[in-house]
Amino acid sequence: MKTIRLRAGKERSLQRRHPWIFESAIAKGSADSGETVRVEAADGAFLGWAAFSPTSKIRARMWSFDESQRIDAPFFAAAVADSTRARARFDINSDGLRLIHGESDGLPGLIVDRYGDTLVAQFTSAGVERWKAVIADALLAATGLTRLYERSDASSRALEGLQPVTGWLRGLGEVDLVLREHQWKLGLSIADGHKTGFYLDQRDSRKKFADYTARLGFKRVLNCFCYTGGFSVAALAGMRAAGVSDGQVTSIDSSGSALAQARANVALNGFDADMTTFLDADVNASLRMFLEQGRHFDAIVLDPPKFAPTVAHAERAARAYKDINRLALKLLEPGGVLFTYSCSGGISTDLFHKIVAGAGSDAGVDGFIAERMGGAPDHPMTITFPEGEYLKGLVVMRK
């Protein structure tokens, strides 16, 4: 077994069970891509077992802090089974859920989502890439399923020295699927959709938005960065529950294929297409156009893509988040509600709140922070890995 030794003082994060070792923390030692290494403190004391990545700034990711633990096929079988069992403890009203959430489930770099009877996996680190075949078998054994599709095409693989890989890893099946979420259905493509095909992390937020729409009787809803229309479907479901038949949901995205799926999702749920408008356009330009036209909305959703993948990008991203929130708050009717989100790991919860507050100040708008939102419970953040809190949101009720 190869060994890496840390610089003096760099063992403290591992003693707190944080799973990352950065390149700058290592005094000596190396290994092949994904190879398991013994991690020692500067004085030679055992710290844990990790997967080595020769090209990444995160040079090693921890498998275990137990010196007696062997990193082998039974280890991965147990870890996958534990993650699968844990999902039964969460309140998930859907047949689409995240089974494995990387570091939070003790499997750094591995994302696995389940859509009905199909699994979709992303292998984004050198360690899980090395054990891919073993992990695939463990996934099928733990779930009793036979179909596993690989979507290892995230840009982060390049940082690990890995090439993109997509296609069926186990079994064969359809790539265009329909999942059930709450009382509605949503179509997706596991081959072409974002991430593994869909944003399961916003499941609870979509339900919350439907509930607000029903309770407050929203008639004019704007869904920005709508992707395949999850929040649009939620708004229409809320209108239906409230008996609103003359509402209008405007959805904006710059992807024609995503908008086509959004239209299909409206039809799939039997909603009136005349209550929807889909714009293939830039969100910022559209918001400015609506201001010039004097349009206003009862509810607005801002769920943009990742503006700041790391803290280094935070300053530029903060300006982008502030601008869209400023425009949205100007477009919001008094008494209206803004659901606004950041999925950027480089933007902390406190910073996001400050950004929205600054946007309100610039817009001359104040509002109540009715709720703070985060990812659905099957996308957990653990005590020892706060970086798992990538998705944060605010529900702002304009005064």
C-alpha cells in the first residue's frame, strides 16, 4: 500500500473527518490515478485511507478513517447499501430520487439518481472511476434493478484527468423517461438532459411553489431559467387547485430542446396550453424588456445555472445574481412572491442573503424573508462536509 504524508498541521481537517486533501497539504508520496493510499500525519500517525488523484488540486479523497478498514468490493457494497437504505428515512414523494450524493454518502465523486426502474450514475473522481465496475454491480444488487446508465460527462472529470463517458453501463432501456413527482408527471432524457437528466434537488421547492400559488391565488407567474418547466408545471398545478382558469405562466430559457420538453410536460399533466407562454430568450434581456413594457408578476422564480463553481468566481457571480434579483424585484407586484436560488458552491448562504438584500436596496424594494430553502433531503449535507450545501434559496414576499 502506497503512503502519502501530510505537512505539519495539515492533519486537522482530517481529524474533523473532512474528506478532502489538497495538493498543498501533502509533503511527500504519490500513487496512480484512483489508487488507494494510506494517509499519515507529519509524525507518521495514521489518518485514513484515500483515493489518490495525480492531476487534481483535491489530491486525495477519503474513503475511511478506520485503520482496520479494507478498501475492497465488500467496502463499496456496504457503502452503496447504506446509502440506499438511508433514503427510506427521508420524506420523498416521487419515484425519482438521489440514491448516492458523493461525499455526503462516503463515496466522493459518485452521484447516482434513480428514475423509476432506471439508475443513472456520474463518476466524477479518480477513485470511483477506478472502482466503477464494482460500484455498478453493488448498485444493482442494492436496488434489485437491472438498468444503469452512465452520465460521466461533467466538466469536473477533466480536473481528474478523465475523459467524458456516457452510455449504458448495465442493461439496456429507454433514455426518455417520465417520473412522478407529487401529484404531477415530468418527462426527461437521461441521455441529453442536464446532470443525470433532471434537477431532483428542487423537488420540495417545486411543491412549495405550487402551495404558494394555490394559497395566494397567483395569476401571473414568471419562471426564469425554466429548463424543462418543473416550476411552471408546479404553478399550473397550484392554479388548478385554486380554481384559477385565467392565469398565465411565462417561462424563459435559452435552450430550445428544454422548452420543447417543458411544453410536453404541460401537456402530459393535462394543463391548458393557452395558460402558458414559452420564450427562447436571454433572461436578463427579457426582464429588462418586461420593465420597459410595464409588465408585473404575482410570482417569479429565479433558478439560474451555476454562476460561481468556486469561491474564486464569487465576486463576478455576485454581480450577476444581484442584477437578476434587482430586475425581478422591480417586476414583482406588491404582495408578490420571489423564489430565488443559487446553486453555486462558491456563494455561501450568508453571501446570497446579502446579494438579495443589495438587489432589493438598488430596486427600492423591501420584503419579508418568508422561508429559506435548500436541496431536497435525498441531497444531504453532513456535519463534517458543509460544502455539500450547494443549493440555497430564499422566499421573499414583497411589502
